Amino acid sequence: MKKPINKVNILVYIALGIGAITMLFPFVWMVLTAFKTNTEAMQIPPVIFPSEWKLDAFKQAMESLPFPKLYWNTARMIFFRIVCAVVFSSMAGYAFAKIEFPFKKALFSLVLIQMMLPSQIFLIPQYQMLAKFELTESIFGLVFPGLVSAFGTFFLRQIYMGIPDEIAEAAQLDGCTKWQTFTKVMLPLTVPGIVAIAIFTAVFAYGDLMWPLIVNTDVNMMTLSSGLSTLNGQFVTNFPVLMAGSILAMAPMLILYILFQRHFIEGVAMTGGK
């Protein structure tokens, strides 16, 4: 006996299919535009497929920007932001969850306030701090806003609070110090949460545009996102070149997502579940 077709499921699948097509259309259009001429890209009514598939836009994009340096700067920024976020967030989250100290609630309230406020209000103070120490036009300048992650601190605190206190007490009874209890017992229990923090830190750092544009004006010290913005002309923009550069900039993260797709999905699911 065949199961009856559920009409509600059909409507859900249709809605999801329309949503998937809507989300994929900009990426498909970006790829098609990269192979067009500028005249075809500006033509009205729009031309969907190029009359002749050319790679001129990719060559011009690679000549206009030093992509090897942009890749290297972006990779270093992401790496150091992940390290800082994981190290400081794990220690702060453990302290707020398991250790009693003066002004604990007040300090944690500051962490929550930082999460609630828009990041743009910190741009001027952060830039002034770097400018006074002459640390602009540097990799440290790119990493500076990500030294501490308020979201990571809050997220890992919630994970540590879900771990029974008896585990830490048993470790201390066996002779572990507080630092050994944290590093050898409690920290390994939060590996899935740390992976989630690393993934989200990498994604947010990869797409960060405003801060890299402010702190580094030298194209050799820019990241992929800020470097691509230089391809956008003030009066006239060569859209095929811009789209070709976007594909070159998107390729590393797309490859990483394909390789670590399961970890990306688990990280999103975990942050949503917590």
C-alpha cells in the first residue's frame, strides 16, 4: 500500500524550493556576469547568458588587486581572531560560570551590554587607540576588535553552566588545581562549543568590511572584502571585473564549507539549541 500524499508537505516543499531558488539566484547571476562584457552587464533588458564566454574579467581583476596578499592577510586575520576568541572566551566563560569573585554579576552585565550595542559605536575609540600606538596598517590592527568576543564568552558560559559542578569538585579532590581542572577536565568537555565559536568567528571575520577599510588604507594590507571594495568605481563600475573578483574572493570560504560542511551545520545547530 502506498502512503497517501500529504498536500501540506507538498506546499512546504514548493515554498522551500522557491526560497532556495531565490537565495541561489544572486550567486548564479554573479557567475554569469563575470563572463560577460561590461556592455552586456549594463544592458537593459538584462542579458542572462553572455554571448561569448570570456575570462578577461578574471585577468583584469587579478591585475587590479594583489590577490595573494589579500588571501594571506585574510587568513592571518581569521586565524588570530579565532585563537583570541577561543582562548579568552573559554577562560572568561568558565570564570563567569564556575568561579565566584567580586562584582561577578556586574562584569557579566558589561558583556551582555556589549552584545546589545551595535559594533559601529566602538569604531572611533578602537581606531584612536591603535592610532596612538601607531598600530594602523598592520595585521594587529585587523585583529584588534576580535581580541575579545562577547558572544563567545556568553555562549561558552552557558555551556559550562550545563556541566555538573561535581565534575570539577571531583577533579579538585583528586589534587587538581583550578587551572588544571579548567584545562584538563572542563575545557575538553566544551570542544563542540569551541568548534562552533571558531566557525562563527571565521565567518564574521571573513565578511568584515567596515573595520578593515578604516584601519588599513594600503591595498597590500587589506583583506579580501576591503580589497574588493576598491573595484567599485566612484562614477563607473566595471561589473564583470567586480563579479570576477567576488568569485575569486568567495572561492576559499566555499571550498572550506564543502570540506567542513558537517561542522558548519553542527555549529549552527548548536548555537541555536543553546
